[in-house]
Amino acid sequence: MGGGFLYHQANNQVALGFVVGLGYRNPYLSPFEEFQRWKQHPEIRAILEGGRRVSYGARAINEGGWQAIPKLTFPGGALIGCSAGFVNVPRIKGSHTAMKSGMLAAEAAYEAITADRTGDELSAYSEAVNASWIATELKMVRNAEPAVARFGPVGGTLIAGTDMWMRYLKIGLPFTLKTHTDNDTLWRKDMAKPIAYPKPDGVISFDRLSSVFLSNTNHEEDQPIHLTLKDASVPIDVNLALYDAPEQRYCPAGVYEIVGQDVGEPRLQINAQNCVHCKTCDIKDPTQNINWVVPEGGGGPNYPNM
């Protein structure tokens, strides 16, 4: 699952990106390199030629659907918008639900403030979301992503489409499909074919490190590293041995690097300074050994004109 998007903006600028479903199987796949290759398509290249890069970033889109939305409130705060997962996956849209959830949260907060409440949870917000068109819309497409992930592009699309129409007619399927997690899908390296990506031309396609520079991300050197390992032996004994260290490729910022292989002493080097806060590693790592925690605030990424 995936695809590209391109939006025309003011001042003769364009914003473009490439979406790769993290349920992919080939450990040699690189979402960043797929993006660079996509830009070479004649229709895309024609729009980009003569221009220059001004920004770069990456993030993981939570597309689990209605059944994956977590508890929305906690003492002193609430989850709204894309942080909660209000994305309509078939439509690839979430701005409208994000704005509506923000309105509902604001109303619940106003109610709490005017009642002089402090330290409790905005339970009215969760109740309002469940009673709103956000819930109606997301429940209608709750089987779309699981169906495609479980039965493939053709069969899954047919099943998802049938289910959505049945729900539209108020006779939806009486169950929600379950599926795998994205970290469970990788093939072993001996089952997959390495992918030879073309070298960047510096005009349309670029390397990761120069792209990361444009994300305006900066982590102060004296702050604790926000990327940690539960077991330091796993990257070499499991990830490198079985999957040829896929963290080197699924990370769009070059954070993870295997060094020392030429002398027979490989180890994983974590370049946390490069992190653009996409959280892909926390999702795709085969053994869920990487723990991504919130870094010190104010360091980016900083996207101009967004």
C-alpha cells in the first residue's frame, strides 16, 4: 500500500511526498530511496526540474483505523487529530477529523475551566468524539486497511469495498477484521532479493544526509539520547543476521548504521542527532527492540511554509 502526492503552493513552490505502507516484506526496501526513484517519473520530474529543495521531513502515519484509536484523555491532557489516529485511510484524509476533534476538545476544556475543575480528565471530549460524525465516518471504513493487509491489493480492495457499501446501507459486516502488526511482516534476507537503487543525481534525487540537513532538526548535545535499545545484542545477533539490518534502510534519516563489518566486529551505531522524529523505527523494528522516547522540545523538525 502507498502512493505519491504533490500539491502546488504559493510562490511557485510544490510540496510532494511518497507514502510506503510499513507492512512491506522485503527487508532491502528503503522508503526514502523509493521516494527518490518516484521523483524520476517523467510527469513528476517535469514539475521539479529547474527548482531546488527547500525542506525535507518524514513521519509515520497511523492508519490503524477506528479500532486502533487509544484512550483519548489523561489527567491534564488529551489526544487530538493525527496524534490519536483519526485518519480515514481509504480517502487518505485526516485534516477534517483533526480539526473537528480539536473543536470538541476545546469545548470540553472550556466546560472544565468554567466549572473550575482541575486535575481531572476531559471525559466529555471522549464522549463527544464517540457521538460525532468522526466516529460515524471512521467506523464505516474500519475494515478497509485490515482487509487489504490481510487479503492483498485485489481481494482486500473488493472485500473492503463490499464492507463499506454494506455499512453505508446499514447492513455492515458484524465484525472487525484483525491483521498483523507491521514489525511482523519482514522476510528473512535469504528469502528476499536486494534492491539496487540508482545513485542520486543531485538535481531531482538526493542523498539522505543532505536532506536531513534541510529538516532543520537539532538535538542539543547534552540531552539524553532519545533512541535506546532494550537489548544491545539484538541489532547484530538478530537484525543483521536474519534481516541484514533493515534499520539502515527503513529510517529516512540515516540514524542507524552498522559499522565495523570490514574488520569482523560489526556494531550498531545510533546517530540520534539525525532523527527527524518519524517514529518508523519504533514501529518497524522486527523485535520491537528500539524504544523511541520524546526528545527535548524545540529542536525540530521545522518545516517552512507549512
